[in-house]
Amino acid sequence: MSLDSPASSNAPAKAPSPITVHVSHRGTTHTLSLLPTDTLALLASQLALLTDVPRTNQKYLFKGKKVSPGAEEDDASPGEGSEGPGDGQRTLEDLGVREGVKLTLLGATRTEVGGMHAAEDEQRRVERILRERAQRGTVKVRSTASAAPTPFLRIALHSTLPHSTPAHALLTRLSTDPAVQSVMAAHQFTVGMLTELAPHENPDLLGLNVNKGEVVKLRVRTDAYDGTRAYGEVRRVLCHELAHNVWGDHDDNFKTLDSQLTKEVAAFERAAREGAHTLDPRAADAYVPPEGSYSDFVYAPPVEREKEARAQILGGTKQEGDSAEDRRRLAREAAERRAAR
């Protein structure tokens, strides 16, 4: 063989052909064209732009495997296993990603992560304030109302419903609402736990007070579980339930206090806006809005249904609506009854 003849080893290597990869995320499929030699980190950076899911939150499922690109600082130490921190520098070919393969992307978006962090920060802020108040003892600040214990000892989402950051944020906002806190301090009200009343539980009710403030339940989520109810309406129901801390039956005494609490909330907010020197809603010079101007929402639950629900909880009776079908039916019927009133 002549040494001058061209050697086959000197022929240029054939460039790899692009492959099509389909990535499904929450019902939307994204189609990308990549090289088999591209890394998972490159795929993750493109998906971060398309889905708003940060690289560190991304996990991919395909062919019974789960891989994660990890953080950028993990790229220096490629991982060995399918869930190693260094999967970001492994090539698609190495991971078994071939032409036309479909991957499922899991992970929270930046917006969702920010909302969860905001709710957690707010909860920590409230707990810090309450600890500082307890350490300082009684402090009088621009108010003639007598000192009162912490209004809400605990807040919690419904134990059987999926976690909802908006629902938790609404409960937190209620528990830290200056107007609500002022009114509760003025009347020396305390609530052991502020929590949710699920739409499928007692669908005719928007709130429930158990054992005069031991637990107050509020309908926070919509009947369709696709969001939260208007804050003003939920706060109005809270005033109604706080009146049950004193009066159990819906007699004239209860109705008077219910109306008074709602007016005092509005009076506090008006006084705060106008820079009044007193923030005690019962003070003689506090603003009292005209009748009917403080709220267009009127809450008048069925009295007998409210008594039955309270008795069921105290007696441990199992409630109707355990199945998904029952929950949908009860929520639909309740919405129709409220619309008819």
C-alpha cells in the first residue's frame, strides 16, 4: 500500500443531525430542535424562557427515568445517577433522549415560588411581631381600647384540601388587618384558630364559629376551587362570626353586635385615612359611616343549617360530601340557592 494514498482516518467527521424533542408542561407541549451532543443544561435554559420554570426547579420525566439539570454551580461535577446534581452537563444522547422523544417537565414557576416566599415571609413577620409584643408586654399606642391578648392564636388552611398560596395569603391578611385587630382588641375577642370552610362543607354557609371562638371557619375559596372570594366579603363574614363569640342565636342582640362590628371596621379605616388621633372605633369622636355605606354585601346564613353544622362538628358527626361528585353537587346547589336569594 502506498504511503501517498489518502487515509480514510483523515476524512472529516460527519456532523450530528438535529433531533426534535417534545416537552410537555401543564398541558402545553413545547417542541425544540437540538443536537444529540447538546447538554441538559442547554435544554433547561431554553425551557426556562418558555415556561418561566427556573433551571433549579426543573425535573424531567421520560422512559421511567427522572433527571434534573440542577444548579449552575453543580456543572463542575457531573453526576453518575439519574438524579445526580450534575445532570446538567450530561448530553441528551448520554441521557437516552432520541428523535421525537417526549419529556414531561415538572417544577414551580418563578411567580409561584415568589408567591410562596411572600406568604412565608408574611407569616414569619407576623410571628416576629407577636413575639416582640409578648416580650414587651402591654404597650399603649394611640388607642383608648383596653389591652387584649393576641387576636388570632393560629391560622391554618383546610387539612384535606390542596395547598393554596392565595388562600393562605388571604387568611394571613385577615389576621393582620389593622381594622380587624383594633375591633377585636376593643371587644377583647380572641380566636383560637382561623381556618377554611371548604365549599363542599355546609354549602349554604360562608362561615362558622365553633365554641365561641375556639375555631372560626371562613369560606375562602370559590365554589369552583379556582381562586379566592373577594376580600371585603370574607371580612364581612368574619365580623358576623366574631359576633357569635358573644351571642349564639341570631336574636336582636346578635344582629346589633354583628352590625356594630362591621361599622367599627369601616370607622377604623376611615379614621386611619383621615389621620384621626384615636383609632378606637368605639370612641366618641370616631367616624361612623352612614347606614348602608360601609358594605354592600349582606351575609344572612340559614339559622337552622348553621346550628346543625356547629352540632355536627362538636358531636363528631360525619358530614355529607366526602366524594368528589358530592363536593361538586353540594357546591353547585349552594351557589344556585345564594343566587336565588
